[in-house]
Amino acid sequence: MLATIEPRIFARTAVIGFRHQSGLTARASRKIFGGGEPSGREGNVMGGWRRIILPIVRVVLVAAIAVALVKIAFFPDASAESTPAEASASIEEPVVTAQVSSLENALTVPASVRADTAVDAKATLQGTVSELTVTVGQKVAAGERIGAVRQETPVDPVTRVAPDGTETVVPQKPKVVAEAIVAPAAGTISALSVIQKQDVAVGDVVATITPDAFVVQGSLKPKDLYRLSSIPGEASVSLKGGPGEFTCTSLRIATPAASGDGSAANGADPSAGAAGGDGASTALTCRVPVEVRVFSGLTGALTIQAGSAENVVTLPTTAVKGNADSGSVWVQNAEGGAEERPVKLGITDGVQIQIVEGIAEGDTVYEFVPGTDVTDPESTGCALQPDGTEVCEDGLVP
């Protein structure tokens, strides 16, 4: 009996001792990690991790980052300094190949419609205005008589001798010449510069006539005259908001100096030369057919067909220095440098130019003349459209 009770007492004593130790351990944990009453083993462990371990880890990481930054800033890698990076890109001049193609030299310029230039009816005889048969606002036909100039030239008297020797001086009537003044063109009398019985000299303006017609007028840059080896008698016109494309006739070109007397010389308006902002600009005019209905102020474009060439060697105009008769291109020599080569030039359409001599089909030349500023507005490739608008590489120009 005693042998049976002793093991039971020992076991119970061991359990009581284990519980006592567990209580001591829990109290020690609360003292170390803090907190209220324990909620379990996991709560004690997590509390200790947040309050002790994590702050230590943060301090270590911040210190490591600071050390790394100091190393990068003040102690760079010597191997990186000893082998600096070298640029591997190279700049090459663009080249183009001469090709056989066809060119059409169609020169297009901005234009506008205006009333035909007034013309003057002038006296062709020195004398006195003997008649005026028209008034301001009256319509006249070409060649119609509008007045006359009378010229009286005195005649020396004649001395007659009678049989008895008596001399008698006989006055003579003056010599009278009259010439008609006619309208040089059909239109409306817009001004009368003289009155009847007024003395006039040869070339004096008697009347001004505004033709009942319209002209299309453009302004031509002097350099564009090189593209007109010959002047055709007509041109095609396209107007914005007007009729469809039509052909105008009596195409004429004149500089302002050619019509500086205010007359209708060459059918050009003396003030038209400055239309392009350059006093040396050239006026270009043609007459609108009577059957085409237009009004002054309409704008558009005037196109002149000034020749064509079939199956000829061509290059871009950017590759050629000069664009009339003769010029130069640059080819690559054996040393890799640019070598100038003279060429003979033909017609151009403003983008491509004919090479008559100096370059053959398949030859390679530099696309741009050395030293040329490709950002120059004259080299942007802007083109005037048939409706008068201008389109460049970056879009429509308002």
C-alpha cells in the first residue's frame, strides 16, 4: 500500500513544481518586455520584437545606408575613373544619287485680281483742243473718237506789185491741221484732263479710260526669272472662292521701272513691284477672259508652264550651288573629304534640277552644299498650292 501511494505523491509534487516555475517565467517576461497581463506566449514574443528587435534593425540599416553614401560620394571606384566612357557615335554627311527622271518647270506665284490698269488718251498734235465729245462716266469703245486738237500755223503775207509799181501786202490764212483723239481701249471715261480751247502739247493726257476688264497680277522674285527662259503668252489661274481654274491671256512681265510713268506700260501696275516686300520684284500680269466672272480682290495662284524635260539626269536643288546655267556639286574624294565639281544646269521645278554636264546617272554627291544652313527659310521646301495656300514640311502656313 505504501509502495502505491509514494509514486502518486511524487507525481503530484512534480506537477505543482512545474506550475510554480511557469508562473515565475511569465512574471519575468512581463518585467522584460513590459505590457499588462499576458495574453499568451505569442503576445509576449511579438511585443518584444516590436519594442526591442525592430528598433535595433532600423538603426543598423540606416547606418549601413549612410556608410554606403559616404563611400560613393567621397571614395569613388578607381577602376571606373581609369576607364572613362568614350563616345561611339559618328556624324556622316547625307548623300544622294543622281537619277534619270522627267521635270516639268511649272512656276507658281501668289496672285490677286484687280481692275485692269487705266490707260491714257493722249494728244498727238500740238495745238488747241477744238472739241471734246465725251464726259466723265461715259463708256467708249476702242478707237472711238473722243475729241480733236486743232493746230494753226501762221502763213507769211504775200506782197503784190501793181502795174504802176504800187506794192500791196496781202495777208494769208493760217495753215490748219486737225487730228482726232481716240480711245486706246474700251472702257469708261474716268477723268478728263483738259477743257475745250486749251493749248496742249504732243503727249499731253486728254482723258483717262478705265477698261471694263480684269487682270490677274502676281509678284515674281528676281531669282525666279532664271526659270523663265521664255515667256509664254498665257498662264493658268486658280482663285480661292472664285470660278474654276481658267486660262488668262496676254501674259506680260515688267519691273516697276518699266511702267514708272503711271501709264499702262506692259499692262502692269507701277505699285505692284513692291507687293512681295522687295523693291526689285517683278510684276506679272495677264488678262481675264471676258466670259469669266471675277471681282477685284480675289486671291489665288498663277501658274506658268515654262518648259519640261524628259529622261534627264537630276539632283535635288539642295545638292547644287547655283540654279541657273552653271553651278557646283560636291563629291567624296579618295581621302573621304568633299571635292567640288562644276556642272552645267538645265531647268528646275524648284525641288529637282537638271544636270546637263558634270554628273552622270548613279554618281553619288553630298545632299547639302557644304556650309549651307539647312534651317534657312529659303530651304525649307515650302511649296505654293494651286489655291494660293503655302504648305511647308511642318504643315500649312496660314
